[in-house]
Amino acid sequence: MVRTKKVKAAGRFGAGYGTYLRNRLNAVEILQRVKQSCPHCKKPGVKRLAAGIWHCEKCGVQFAGHAYTLNK
């Protein structure tokens, strides 16, 4: 995977996709990888397992939510 400071993880796509789409992709990917706060125990430790499936590392609860972030 090609990764640079300027384009971050979107460097895997070439220039043909355009900067607007690559910037939007970076924003979504950064949000989905941030640890969210659990709606059950209120502690930050929820990670995204798949699209819409979340798992709290603190209390062990697995639940469904939005695809990329819990709070939309």
C-alpha cells in the first residue's frame, strides 16, 4: 500500500480518482478507525468489526450501529 503524508491511506488510488474523492475517503476511513464510546458502559473502547457491526473491548458487548461511526 502506498502511503504518503499528503494523501494518507488514499495513496493506494491513483491520480485518476481526483483529490476530492480521495479526501472524502480519508475522512471516512479516519472516522471508522477511531475508538468510539460504548453506548452500554460509556467507556471509549468500541471498535468496528465490519460494516455496521461494533464490539466493545471493555464490556464485551457486540451490537449493530451505523456503518462507519456510531454517532451520526
